[in-house]
Amino acid sequence: MLEIQIEETADHTVCRPVGELDAYTVGQFREALGDLASAGRLLIDLSEVPFMDSAGLGALIGGIRRAREAGGEVAVACSRPTLTRLLHTTGFDRIVPVTETLDEAVAALAASGDASA
């Protein structure tokens, strides 16, 4: 089972999936990211995701693409070494900032927003 936590702040929106991101749960994650595509500054926190397969990775990439098409900025926080390794191995970290902590992701979002201004 997957739970999606959404947290809004003055500067950004946090999308935090809690649970496994796989072929069985990816639809819920994809829908949540679609709803947040116009958030402006989106931070995706994967720290509570113990496992993600290719379906989860595809949904993540699709959500980032939709957010960027809407003119938004995206960063990913992930404190799980196995997931972080997956994101680096697949080159995911070349399309969006991938940080270990939420605070680092917030700083990366702020920096990318400043660079595009």
C-alpha cells in the first residue's frame, strides 16, 4: 500500500510517497504528481520509499516532465542509499537535483529558481 503525503509551504510543495513505488502502486503516485504539476516549486521526498521499480521511476520522470512543461522547478530528496544509487546509475540526477536531505533539496530548488529568474 502507498500513502501520498502533500505538504504546502509558502515557497514550495512537498510530495512524499510512503511505501513501495511499483507497478501496483504507481498509478496513485502518477496521479498525485499530475495534480501537482502546476505547483511551481515541487520537492519530491523519496525518503519513505523502501523500494522503487522501473514503473515508479517512469512515473517520477513523467511527473517531473509535466511540472517543467508547466514552468516549474523540481528537486528530489532521498536518504535511502539504494534508491539514491538507482537515481545516479540511471542518470536521473542529471535532469533534476537529487539531495540526501529535505533541507538540501529546498536549497537546490531555491538555487534553480534563482538561476532561471
